[in-house]
Amino acid sequence: MFRIFMLICILSSNLASSQTLKGKVYDAETTVKGAKIININKNHFTYTDDNGDFNVEATPGDTLTFHSLFHESQQLVLKPNHFKETIVIELKKFTNTLDEIIIIDEREKLFDSTKFQSNFIKQLETDRKNNPFKYSNSYNPSMDFIALGKLFGKLNKRKKDIPIIRYASYEDFYRLFSTSTYFNDNFLMKELQIPLEKKYLFLEYLSVQSIPKYLLKSNNNFLLLDALLKHGDSFSKLLQETKP
């Protein structure tokens, strides 16, 4: 009888100490959807909803960590006053300035029209002096300008013909999974084998995979399906590797 009484006291004590903590996660621009909140002490986690809100079981002294694909991780040690009201967590976005500069630099290296024009003019002038017979039987000063004019026209046309690829963003994928009759929550769970609670994290994952935006058009459903199956598989493997 005494042992049963002690067991009841211990269970009651544990239940009393465990509380539901309510919170909201946002950054400098808006609320953060799909952010992962881990209670290190209790070894369980949850995610923020569409409004950035979350609920998690915890006790004073527990340590929570906050994670998002586009933000720096943050850690918080809970105090009793945190349970009296909804806590607000602000995450800082990663800065991608360096990556953007590198991408621009790489594109410039693909074709530097100014340098090419300068080198071509020098080569043209040298070749005319050394091999005048290749260009005309009699020297015509206007030939240089005609040749260069045609060259500049081709160079400008080539520069304009370079296609601009736009990549799908988080908002694009969120809109797709909210409005499509096929690419929806059912497709996410049955075809991609991704739990519904991982939906927003997966959408963020997709937005950094450089998927062309034109694939989201209805006439490209087959190509989009192939891309989603491939990235869904890699996302599932990533989840397994990062399991707490």
C-alpha cells in the first residue's frame, strides 16, 4: 500500500512539473512557418504552424533550440516566467551576399564581351596589315567600320539571347500545394512518404534546390513530378541522418 502511495506521488509530481509552453517564431519580415523546436531535455520536438505558433511540453530549466533552413539557430533556457505568457522568438536570416557575388562573377567569366571586342579589334588590325589580300583587292578604310559594326551587332544579340532562369520560391511551392488537385498533402504523404508535420520544412528545402519556376506550370506536371520524387527522396534521407 505504501509503495502504491509513493508511486502515485511521484507520477503526480511529474505531471505537475510538466507544462505546455506557447510561443511564436518570426524574423525581421514575417512569422516563420515550419521552424523546428527541440526540447533537448525531454528529447522531443515540434514545428511552427502557418502563423508561426507552436506548443511544446516543457518544464523550467529545460533547453529549447530553434531551427529553420533560412535562419540561424537559437537556444533558450526556460525560466518560470516563460510559462506565464506566449513567448516570442526572433530568428536572424542567413546572409547570402557572398554567394550572390560569386554567381555574378561566374556568369561574367562565361563571356566578357568588352574584353572579347578589344582582343578581336587588335587581331583584326594585325591581320589586315599582314594579309591585306584576304579582305579586299584594294584597301577601303570603311571596311573596318562595317566589319566591326556587324561584330558588335552579333555580340549584342548574343548577350540579349542569354536566357534568364527564375527559380521557384517557398511561396511558389506553398501556393502549389495549397491549390493543386494532385500536388497536395495527400501526394506529400502517400507518394513522397513525407509526414504532414514536415510539410513546411520540405517546402523550404525545395526552395533552395534551384528548381526552375516554369516547372510549376500545369503543362510541365510530368517534369515537376520527376523533380519532386527525386528531392523528396533526398529530403527523407536527410531527415534520417539528422534524427535526434
